[in-house]
Amino acid sequence: MKTKAVLNSLLAVVLVGLLVTPHPTSARPPAQQNLPGSPTVIRVSSNLVMVPVSVTDASGRSVNNLTVTDFKVEEDEKPEPIANLAEPGQTPLDLVLLFDISGSVNPRFGFEQQAATHFLERVIKQEDQVSILAIGAEPELVQNITGKLSLALDSLRRLEPTKGMTAFYDAVVQAAQMLRKAASPGARRVEVVISDGEDNNSEHFQLTDALREVQRADCIFYAINPAGPSISLNALSLRGQQGMKSLADETGGWVFLPDGLAELEGIFARISDELRAQYLLEYYSSNTRTNGEFRRIVVTVPGRAGLRIRARQGYYAPLG
């Protein structure tokens, strides 16, 4: 009887451990600022919301001297206490580079490839992970997620242009789903796209699907449209640019439209600098319903007038 009682006690401890999960940790933990005076609380990890935030001043320079008390977060117009603030650029990156190899970007392919190579060399650090997806007639995974920069660079250099069509939204969704499944806990998830956004061959997904999936993946979307001012010449080009802008606006990213190829290196450098100066806010939503609904997020810095704040505009609640 005594042995049975001991076994029952051990079983109860195991069940409690399975039902209650403490604050999630990562093998690559970010540096964090805890809210002063806040107690240590056991949380259910599904309530944790991560919000990467870019802050710049009036001249466009990154502001990296803010503390957790400077920020205010609202979810569906209700203030939420900030649990943690990772120091600017200190949280690791899980990045998918989407490279358009379709016929519409063929004339600029070599220069774009070279600029993207320099970008990865600049932005990917030892604790980061990267994968590469080609955008063609259908998405093609040319480099699975890896922490070895050399593998990613070799895969990028082996890409070749085609004269085919473009399954743009299928590729964006596949990249988001990859990040959702494979990204490390606590990492910032990023899609960087080199494309004109023109979609003429997606069989499974369109813009509304892509918007939903990048939000579900907690993903930031950046795009560089090498087509430049020529997008004004036809409706398909304008529609592609607007679609990429919607994805960037919703996730706190940015879309760049360079006047010429010579600007690509500078744009990649700007994205790299922004990622390295980005804060990561974390809060536990007071809305514990697991209904899968979209919830709006607003991040502000009330005491610092003139700052520009870019952050994801919402997220999808988990499904129970």
C-alpha cells in the first residue's frame, strides 16, 4: 500500500508538470529587462505574445536607449503589462530569404544575387538561422533552415534565373509556414523578399492567405522591389507592389522601391541595421480565449514625442 501511495504521488507531480508550463526558454536566450518589482509567475506559454519593434527618430536613425517602462502596448484597445523587453538586436533571427528567379526579374538577376549575398554576410550571426526559397513557377526550397552561413551562401550562388511564371503568394505562405514550424523559441522570425510581387501562377494562396499566415507565424515581412519606378506602367506591377506593402505594414516591416540597382546594397544594409537595432517586447495577453480570432496590437512610446514606431499590427489567438 505504501508503494502504491508513492507511485500515485509521483504520477500527480508529472501530470501537473504537463499541464502547467513556465515561461518558455530557448537554447539561445535573449537579454531581457524585467519590469521592476514584478513577481515571478508561472504562465501558460500559449498566452505569450512577442512583438518585434523598430524605433527611429525624425532623421530615420535607430533609437536603442529605451527601457521597458518607455513602451506601452494595447491589445484590442486594452493596455497590457509588458513582461519582458529584449535589448535591441540581442534576440536571434530565423530568416527566410525569398529570391525571385522568374522571367520578370531576369535582366537584374546577377546584381540582385550579389547584393543578397552581401546582405546575408552582414546580417547572419553565429546564433542565427537562415533558409532560402526560390520564387518561380512554384516555390522551391533551395536551402533548408541552417545555422551555417557558408551553406546558405553556396545555395544562393547556385541559383539560376528562369523564364517562367511567378507563384509569389504560394512562396510567401510556404516561407511563413516553415518559420512557424521550425523557428527557435524566442527568435525573431523574418521574411526578406527580392521580387516585384507580381503573381501569375499561385495555385493555392492569394494575398489574404499570405496576410493571415505571416501573422500566424509571428513574422516580419521586408521586400525589395527591383522593378523601380517602372511599376507605374501596368496594373499587375502596381498590384504586386501594393500586396507587398500590405504584408509589410501588417507585420512591422518595410517595402523598398529603389530607383536603380545601385541602391540595392544600401537598402540591404538598412534592413540589416534595423534588424540589429530591433527591440522584442513580450506580454501575456489577458484575453485567455483560444478562439483563433485576430487581435489588434498598438505599440507606442508615450513619453518620447517625434519617434517613429513600427510593429506588427496584430496576431491570431491560438485555437483551443
